[in-house]
Amino acid sequence: MTIGPRKKISKHKSRVRHSEWKRRQLTKLSNVANVVKCKTCWKFKLTHRVCPHCGYYGEKQVLTIKTKSKETIIEG
């Protein structure tokens, strides 16, 4: 028995499938990972990680975070 020709998957269908997968992965990560507030900038970050917003890990500045405005460059 032969199978008929396959139909092309539209851009919308494939994009919806990919976005759903990405959303589920983020949900899994947020359920498994523990999220806390940074003690320096009070934004959420993963535990035992350097804060991506301010560059601090605990009391020490580990990363230099550069932004588009020149006034807010943090030196480390």
C-alpha cells in the first residue's frame, strides 16, 4: 500500500509549534530552578549565579555590565 504525497507544513503551523516548545522549556526551567532577588539591585536571578543585571555575586562585583548610556557603566 502506498502512502499519498505529504503536505507542506505552513509557516504558521511550524512557528506555533516552535514557540510552544520554547514556552514549555521556560516553564520547566522556572519550576526546577530556584529564583531569588539580588541583594544589590533587587531584581530576580537564579541562585548561585552572578546577577545578569548588576554583575554582583554576593558582596563582590564579578562582571562589568555595560549599557547604552555612558553614565551607567559599572567598573569592576
